Amino acid sequence: MKPLPQNIQGVLFDLDGTLLDSAPDLYAALLAQCAEEDMPPPPYAPVREVVSRGARAVLRCAFAARGEPALETLVPRYLQLYQDVMAQQTRAFDGIDELLARIEAHGLRWGIVTNKAGFLTDELVARIGWAGRAGAVVCGDTLAVKKPDPAPVLLACERAGVAPEHSLFVGDDRRDVQAGAAAGLYTVAVSWGYLDGGDPHGWGADKVLDHPAELAELLQLQPVAA
């Protein structure tokens, strides 16, 4: 485990499961597609656990028995259904808005590195009200590779104008830790996210935190005056 960097310049975050609880809308889209396909809907809990893996993982919760080729044909409609309801129930996790406000108030940069497609990410970030605030937004299709490859993290550092060795990467999935570590950032795994059924203490992160307020404390970011 490496020590917290000196002279921290920025914090990069995963999106779904780290900054935003988007599972309710992803589940709502699946329910709509199950109704269209006359399939019984799966329970919420197993769907929530896998949403970080993307649309195909969500669809497998209901349509796995049809096989992968048939499931692939369902993806475009699922994404359309999700786009229709996106941000209706999605909210920042408790404490995230305060954390971002503290980061900005202390002159640090923050950004997003997600495996979510760009057309969905940009619209979601805008609907949540964060457009223009993030110093960088790198999506799953920005480059030819995605997390756990470090390239998207390094690109986000470049776009945000921060040095990797003076920055943190925060996420709720093992791939976030792998990508951040390979890019040379201090890695933080968060237990409040989806976790993909895993234990964040076993991912080799430099720090595991249970609430966004703990990250503010780690960075010694004082509350923003009302």
C-alpha cells in the first residue's frame, strides 16, 4: 500500500455505483423489456449487484436461458428503454454532493472514468446537473480500451490537468482499482457501491472507505460554508 500522495491535485471517480446510484433506473428498463418480451421479471437484488458490468449482464438476469446470440439482439432495445427513464430515480449517493462541493472549494479537480457508453454518460451527467463541473469525462467508448486498462484513467488525468502521482482514483469495482493502480494513482475502493458481488478489501486498493465523508476526511477537506 502506498501512502497518500502529497500535494493532491485531483480525484477521479467511477460513475455508476460510486458517484451515482443508477441501479433503480437500470432495473426499471429491464422490467419494461421483460413486459415487452412476456418474461417474468427477476428480483431487484441480483440485478443491482451486476449493473457495473453493463447492459448484457443486466439482461442475463432475465434472458440468460435464451442464449448469448438472442440476448445480443435485445441490447439496443434495452439501451433505448434505459435512456427513456435515465435519471428518473438515479441519485447521487448520500454524501457525494457534499464531497464534490468540498473538492471544488479546495481548488482540486475531479473527473469521471466510466465504462458506460458516451451517449448515455453525457446525457446522464447533464440530467444530474454535473455538466461543466467535471474536469474530465472519459467513457467506455472514448478509447478502444476500457477499465481495467489504465489508458482511460491516464486520459482523464491529462484532460483534467492533473498528474497521476498526485491524484486518486475512486471506484466500487475491482476493475477500478486495477486501472487506477496501473495508471499510478492512489486507489480507493468504496463499499457503498455495487461491488459486483466482491469484497473491496480483497482488491488491493490503497484504502477502503464506507462513506463519502471518509474520503473528505482522508483529504482533509473542510466543510463548505453555507
